[in-house]
Amino acid sequence: MSVRNQNLEAISPVLATFQISQTGGVDDLKDANIGEPVMLTGNNEVGPITNGGQLLGKLINMTLTDNDDGRRLATVQIGGVCRLAVSATVPSVGNRVVGGTAGTVKQAPSVASDPAGGNIARGTVLDVNGTTDCTILLN
């Protein structure tokens, strides 16, 4: 008998709602960003993750669409298990992650001493799918 594949992403996700950061009155997150990692950009405000930025979680959904008028809100998975795209340096199982390029995460750099406020690395990588994506416990 073979081992059955587990869908860890369905186990107890923790979701939170945030405002979306804006540049020049235009939301920094678009419909195409759903499923990508995001970071805190201000008080109760999220935006696209930057290279080396601190991962908050995975963008799950937004109120309204790109074509609608009005201030949008973002639903972000901030706990549980999620799958995110990776870029170089691809993390290994057990690594922690930070923001990568173009909506991805990457292996967190080693830190000789944590900066004020603590190390920005987040999560624990549970599974790596080549150079495509990884499954992360957002702890």
C-alpha cells in the first residue's frame, strides 16, 4: 500500500483582512496578485512583497475587482499551510523564507545577529517542488 498524498493547505488556515496600500490613489495589488505572497506596508495595510521583504502571508482574495470603483480590502492567509512560488535561492525543507522577485519567496539569508525587531525570516518550508513552488507552514 502506498502513502496517500496529503492536502496540507486545507488544514486550519488563519485569515485576516487588511487595507491595500496605494500609490497615487491606485491600489498596489491587482487581481493578478491573488495567490502571491504579500507584506505589511503600513498600519493594517498590505502590498506586494519586495525582494528580501518580510512575508506576512498569501493573498487569498480582494473585495471588488480591478474594474470596480472603490477602496478594496485584501483577505490574507497569515497562518496555517500554504503554497507559494519560489525564486533563486530556492529554499530547502526546514528553511525559512523572505520575499523573492516578482511575487515569489526565496530562502532567507543567514543572519549573524538579528536586527532590532527580530529576524525577518518567516515560516518553515515543508516541501519543495523543484524550482516552481514550496509548501510553507506560516508559523
